[in-house]
Amino acid sequence: MPTESHLAGFAELDARTFHDLLRLRIDVFVVEQSCPYPELDGRDVEPGTRHLWLTRDGDVVAYLRILADPGGVARIGRVVVAPAARGAGLAGALMTEALAAVGDRPCVLEAQTHLVDFYAGHGFTVSGPGYVEDGIPHTPMRREGRVAA
């Protein structure tokens, strides 16, 4: 089944789409991973935030958001694939599209530690010591901006 890619700022999202994006995030991060935390952190609505998601037959199957951090740095977060859609390469496709949207800017993320190799495959390197957040080990990672030749 083919997937469709979507990229939008908060103001461009209709209520149903935002609901479906939040539902996926909450189903995985809060329920599946047993991490009760404030999913609505206010960053979804910032002017520089971009929401990137994949749909299959109209259903959201993967998602991430790109935040605009100070100094022109992009921050990728909330990377998630629906349980029924895992193993089909959607996370890799999502990251490829996200990095195309980020362009030449440096980019950071907070990887769940078991996914460090996945992100390394997309050009990220470990940028600091690991830590535990909500009972899950994380590792900060960074991808330097590309210099135009």
C-alpha cells in the first residue's frame, strides 16, 4: 500500500488531522511506553514548527515534528510509527523527508538510546551523555548543517 507524505505548520492543520496526530503520539508514547507526561507542551503551535506525517488509506501511520530552536537549529522530535505499520521502513522514509525539509541547517534530536544506530544512519552523531527520561534511556544527537559547495 502506498503512503502519502504531508508537511504543515499548525495553522494549516484541520482539527481532525491534529486529533489523529495527537492520538498516534499518545497511543505510543503515553500508553504503549507507559510514560504519563504532558504531551501537549505548547511547541506544536509555535510559528516555526512543522508537522510531518505519513498516511496510508487516509490513516496516519507515522509522524514527527520539526521545531525551530534558537540559533537556526532544527530539532526533530516525537518520531513515531503506528504499531501496525512498523517494519515497513516508514521511520526511515519519514527521517529522509524531515532532513530534506531541514535542509542545510544543523539538526538535533533526543534519541531513545536503542535507536542511536538508526539515527546514525541518517548522519547524526552522539553529542552528549545519555540520560533517563520517563524511565527510558535517551541519547542527545546532532547532525551538522551541510555547507554548500
